[in-house]
Amino acid sequence: MTALRFDAVGAYPPTTPGVTRLRAVPAAPARLVVLVSGAGTNLQALLDAARDPEYGATVVAVGADRDDIGGLARAARAGIPTFVHRLKDHETREEWDAALTATVASYQPDLVVLAGFMKLVGPSYLSVLGGRTVNTHPALSPSFPGMHGPQEALEYGVKVTGCTLFIVDEGVDSGAIVAQTTVPVDDDDTVETLHERIKVAERAMLVEAVGRMAREGWTVDGRRVRLGC
Ligand code: GRF
């Protein structure tokens, strides 16, 4: 496999809490691989932002864990290479993880963005791409991890929720936090209206934070992420 264009010191996920373990200095422009499972509105926001050379990042490939989704269609319309690794096409989850890892790594990404990607990556993936993979979650971590963040926030009765961008680790929405944005919950919200309001904030957060990571690099020190090196 080709060497990745990524200047990292240490390992991620961390083994010793509190010790500086990773510094990332992307190439210019930074190479992004985006993984999707659905409509791809977050992907579209990144594609739109990356049209400006000043943004500092370019989407070099889009991958998915399923066919026939809006996210892949958006990538195709933008002329960006796509790939699909379906879990059911592999004997084991480990094989799927290894195949996904190899394909993503073949694009030599400085940063991988899970943008509504509905699978957990595994140990193979993290051993190669850990520390340079971020995920966006439609809740304010550490509250409401998992697949139903907006629904659980609504059912709990919180007045404020939001979205979180984090460095992917082996847990569920548990990685070190890169960025968060708050979103108010309205009295008459449904899961759908709340999730739509969150997604507007999520796209803005994603574009802003990914652009800064691309242009300035990032440092992970224990659970604390700092943009700029
Ligand atoms: C986002 O809210 C993401 O956080 C969640 O699913 C949604 C994906 O939206 N996991 P899209 O596919 O980017 O439109």
C-alpha cells in the first residue's frame, strides 16, 4: 500500500490518557475521502465548499456501505470516483473492515470524513486510518450516542441539542471532540423537524471544522483536540 501523506506522531486511539500522541499536518490541498450511507447532504456541503481553492481541501473519493443512495449520486454528478463495500458481500465483519481500509487508504487521504456513514469501522481500519477520520453525530456528545440522537433528545425533553464532530475511535460516537454546535428544541418539534434543524447546523459545522483541519492541521492530546499545529 502507498504511504499516506500524513505526518502523525504517536498512535490513535490513545493508550495513555493525557499524553500528547498525535499531530497531523495535511498536504495542501488536503485530500478528503468521504464515506456516506444516505442522502449525502453533508457530503454536498463539502463538495460545494471544496470548489473554492481557498478552502484547502479536495474530495478525492466517496465511499459507501450500500448502493443506490443519494450520496453516491451526488459524487457521480460531481465527477468524483466512488466505491461501495457492502457488509453482506464479505464473509466476516473483519474482512469487510479490511477491504474498506484498503480502498480508503489507496486514495491516500489526509482526512476521512464519515458523513452519515452508518457503520462502525473496526480495528483494521483504526490501525491504518485512526486519528485522521472524523464523524458527525446529530447530538451534543456525550449525550445520546448511537443511531437515534434526535429522537432520544426529543424524548428526554432537552431544550438544547446539537451536533458533534469527533475523531473516530473504537466506540459509538465516543471519540475526542473536534467541534460542536448547539440547536434549540422547539415545543412542537417532531423527530423530523428537529433532525432537519440539526442537519442545517451540522453542515455548517462540518464545512467550517473540516476546512480548518485541512488548512491548519490538528493535534489530539488525550481527549482534547486543537486545530492548528
Ligand atoms: C446526519 O444527521 C448524520 O449525522 C446522521 O445522518 C445524517 C446524514 O445526513 N448520522 P446526510 O446523508 O448527510 O444528508
